[in-house]
Amino acid sequence: MRLTTTIIAAGCGATQLRAAQWLPPIQAACDKYGIAEPLDVAAFLATLGAESGRLVYTREIWGPTLAQQGYEPPSKKASELGNTQPGDGRRFCGRGLIQITGRRNYTLAAIGLDLDLVNHPELLEQPVNAALSAAWYWASRKLSALAITGDFLGVSRAVNLGSATSKAMPLHYSERLALYVAAKKSLGLI
């Protein structure tokens, strides 16, 4: 599917200028990972918009907050993220348009993207890599299967809670849903 600045702006909630800047990397990422069906594209763009603050952030804002302090070993969350070394929480904070977080996920993304992300995690802040990592994440978790059936809640739960079967409501779901509706409108689906 050929994306436009208008489609990206609507689906991600971004300005036209920001959408124009992101058009080439997002288009390339969608092409590489086969994100092409209209409902898939709508869900992907809405997720990018929600996860990146409307295409503003490619790096998690670091406090550290109480939750971010939990990224440090020896916590349970650090273990889940594969963070084993002191400083891993900050070093492997969320990066990319769908934020890759934790040493384990950076290692997997490094293999999938053929980038040295363990030694250079900041590579995920670059627009091309930020978009590719989001599409890689999408493909590696088979989110297109949920998206093309219109299960946007399932997609949102899988991205934000780590499980499509979770009963909890994803973070900022009303914002995600509004972006999804806008994306579907821009694609002529509604």
C-alpha cells in the first residue's frame, strides 16, 4: 500500500510536517515487513502514534520513574526484560516507534534487524531504524493476524501489555482507538 503524508498524519495523530518527515522510513518498513492490508496499516499507524507520542519520541523519557527503576536488576521486571547488568535499565530503555525495551528485546531486535543494538542501543533512535524496529516487532509478534480481523483491542493489548489475552485495558486505549478510527477514515474504510 502506498502511504501518504495525510494517511500518516491522521493515523499517527501527527502534524503534516512531521508525517512528511516520517513517510519514507514508515513506507520502507511497511514494505519490508508486508504491512499492506488496509486494516493492518490502520492498526500499525495508530499504534505508532500512541507509542511514540504522535511520532515525536523515539526514546523513552527517562526520570527515572519508580517503574523505570524496576528495569534495574535484581528486580522481577529486570529479569523479565533480560536486564542483567547494573545500568541495563537505562541503557536498554524503550527506543523506536514501538519501543523496544530491555536487553533481551534489544538482542532479538539486533538479530532481526542485523544491527549492533547491544553495543549501540541508540541506533533505534534514528528514523529509519525506529520505523524498521516497529515493523520488525509487529511482524515478529504476528500482529497483522489480529489487525486484519479488526481486533484492535487485541493488538493494543499485545503491544502494551505483552499479551493479546490480557483482561486489562491497554495504556491510553481511548487515544489509541481515536487514532485507529482516524487511520481507518484516512484509508477510506469508514
